[in-house]
Amino acid sequence: MRPKVSIIVPIYNAEKYLGKCIDSILCQTFQDFECILVDDFSSDSSLEICNKYTFDSNHIILIQNSQNYGIPTSRRIGLNKARGKYIQYVDSDDWIEPYMIEHMYSKANNENLDIVFCDYYNESNGEILYKEQELEGKAKLEIIKYMSIYDERLTCAVWNKLIKASILRKIQFPIQNYAEDRYISTQVLYLSERIGYIKNGLYHYVRHIDSLCINEKYAKTRVIEEYDICILVSEFLLNKFGSLKYFAPELTNQLKRAKMRLSEIKKNN
């Protein structure tokens, strides 16, 4: 039987947090799902952990990448394998509430939605902040504007969104590992006609001290990839709308700042 939801988890060296992530998925109140674990050529015990869960649960499908491709490509690889009508992405160091998929799918299915947003919790250094998404009352074009820039009021992350697989299969996945969600979500929102929102914190985004997003080792790479994503987003919006006028000054200012940071790196090198 084809599952209603495919939960895709890209994994790279996540042995410290992977068990909690997968456990939170397997204990869902909604059980008509498949969980696709994509091990991105991990060098720690992540693959062993995945193998154990694959053996213990018939919900789990394991994909092993032959090399390290990065998060966006691993998400696309998981999507290629997915059979569900809807896709839920979960990062391997995060976790979800036990009723997340039930609430998200019920909303999407009952109202025939293309995408459903939910609120989330931001967990960092022992502090937990509730992040309400300011979605209510906003037109589609305004939501696309939020997705194209960094804005705390409406995150561009893909993990707090249940998305129709048919829409995700129409978009381009970038190769960049930083700020890649901006490009993905901008495309998804452009293609979505029916948008829903659940005003409830269902996802736990956990910022670990050794995570890719805050590791100083990747500081230069982040600057370069942020600039690349700014260009991709700008080109996409320009192609679809014929002008960036509606997205100014926020998007253009971010592009200028990204260009300045890139110039600074080149100067220092």
C-alpha cells in the first residue's frame, strides 16, 4: 500500500542525536507513513544506527549515498524514492511532536492543500523559544517575499512544512548546504495554490554547538553559499515576476550585504 506521507531524513555524522530524531518519528500517532533515511556517506556510527532501526521497523527505508553529496542532494535523493502524496523533511539532529504528522496531514488532506506550515520551537544552549509563524491574513505574494529573505516572522526552512510531493518534484534543488531552504521554499510557494497553517508548535529545531550552521570551520563557505543562494533566488523571482520591485528593498539589501561579505573574504585571502 502506498503511504500517505513520506518523512525524509538526510543524515551526516549525526550519531549523537539520530536516535532521538528517529524515535520521535516512529512514535507518531499517525502511522500511515514511510520514513526514508538518507545516509550521506557518514564517517561515524550513523549508518549502524540506521541499520538497526531498519531491521526493527517496517516504516524505515534506508538509502546509502556512495559519496558525501550534502543536504539538498540527499533530500532530492530521498524524494526520488518517496511514495507518499505529501513530504515532510526532518533534520537528523531535530525531533518532532508525536502528533505532528497527524495534524499536518489532516489539515492538508481535508482542505486539499499544497503546503501546510506550523509553528516550531528553537532550542539552543538550554533555551527554548516558541516561534510563531505570522502567516494568517497574508497573501501568497507576501509569503513568497518572506521566503525569499531572512525573516524571523516566517521561516524559510522546509522542516516546518508538509508539502505535496508533486510540487517538490517540479523544483530545482541547489547544491549549496547553507541557506538552501530559501531557494527551495521560494520555488515551492510560487507553485503552491492552496496554503494552510497550524498555529501549534510541532517541530523542534535544535541548534547544537557542533552543527554545520554554527561551526566556525564553515564560516567562509557559508558566506560564499549565501551569496550563491541570493543570486539563485533573485534570478528565479526575476524570471517569474519580470521585476524585483516588489521584493525590494529587503532582497536587494541582502544581496548587497552578501556581496560585501564575499568581497571581504576575497580581500583577506
